[in-house]
Amino acid sequence: MGLAFGFLLTASGLGDYRTIHDGLLLRDPYIYLMMASTVATAGIGLALLRRRGRTLLGAPLRIPRHPVRREAVYGGAVFGVGFGVGATCPGITVSAVATGSWWGGVVLAGILAGLWLRGRVTR
Amino acid sequence: MSHLLPDQLPWWVAGPGIGLCVVALYALAGLKLGVSGGWLQLLFLAERRPLTEPWRLWFTGALVLGAFLAAAVGADRTSGYGALSEVLPAPALLGVLLVVGVLIGYGARWAGGCTSGHGISGCSAGSPESFAATATFFGVAVAVTLVVHLLTGGAV
């Protein structure tokens, strides 16, 4: 699944700054159409799986929902600033590296530092 | 370098395809697809802390392989960093992108997920928290992008 996910993220051109940037400038609906069709497809699939209550191998399956915690909104806002300025995220920065922009590696180094920093703050 | 792929897959192929990845991971293994969690496990590995979800390392490793595979069969090449690399000299861009990364990593850990864990998996599962996180980061990102666009006179 990871292989397919990485392949599709990259083949859809998300590793290119312009693809996301044009979406966030509200000039190109591609990223929104893509995201909406992802959630629509997975939403139907997960609803069916939830009804089944088991994985295909027969193990009990839980697909959790969570009430809104403040952390999700505060963290989401911080994430959104980085997402807006860099037009990238933890998955598609890999696509940037794979398609030839080593700047994606700089972002990834920052992401690891940010994850670490958040761990320090809450320790 | 072969060119089996168009420059950009149509959204109606890539979107549902990724949706099926989310469903398949739950259907086969009962696991929630997400990317930032994998980087967190890598950090735990570096810190010599026990891994809470070791499978995420495999998932993120496979994602890296998949990305390079797509590039090898002809995904559109990128170079530089779009408008940012036209406006900023390299040292400044380096600093900006490090800060961008730190904000993304810090925010993702604080929020408990990123564009994939909250935006795709959580929203698909109908989780209110994921809807809130996703609406927040998309809203903030659009606002930040439009403000930067205005302040730079349309250069970025």
C-alpha cells in the first residue's frame, strides 16, 4: 500500500511546488478534486468495512472516530502555515526528492526537527 | 528514463486510487494510513526509543520506493522550488524551507496527523477531529498563500 501511495502521489505531480501552490491560490481545482475523490472512495469503502466489523483476514476491526480536541486545531494551524508557505507536506516532499528537487530533503530534515521539537515541548 | 506516465495523472485516477490504498490497508491489516507517523517512528529509532508502531517504518519506506518508481517510469521532473527559488537566493530558500519543515513536523505531531492521517484517512472515517484539523490547515494554508501572494506583488 505504501508503494502504491507513494507512486500515485508522485505521478499526480504533487511533488511540484506549482501543483499545490496553484491549488492554494485557488487557481487550479486539481488538488481539491483529487482529495475529494480520495475521501469519497475511501469513505464508501470504510463504511462497508465498518459494517463488516472484521478485516478480510477475519481479525476484529476498529475504525475510530474522535471528538475534536483543541490540539488538532492548534496543530493544524501551525501545520497550515508550513503547508501554505512551502506548498508541501510529509508525503509529497518525498515526491519532490524523487522527481529531482533535493529541496524536498531540506523540508524533510525540518519535519524531523519539528517532530522532535514538539516531543521536547510536551515532555 | 522511460515515459510511461503522462505528466500528471488525471485526478479521477489518482484520487480514487489513493482512496483504495486507505481501504485496503484497513481491510487487510486494520491499520490507518498516514505518513507523518512514519517519520515519527524514524525519529524514535534515532532516539533509541521503543517503536510504538514499527509497521509505519515499512509503510513510509515503501512510500519512498513508490515515489522513486513513479519518477523512474516518467513522472514529471521537478527542479528548483517553483516561484520560491526564483525569488529567493539559495541560502535564504534553505532557511525558509527548514522553517517550513519544522512548522509542518511540529504541527503534525501536535495535531496528531497530517494531510494523509487526518486529511485522507480520518476524514474518510468520518472523524470530527480530522474534519476540524483538515479544515484548519487548508484554511490557514490558503490564507497564508493569498497573503504572501499579495505582499510579494504576485511574485510568489
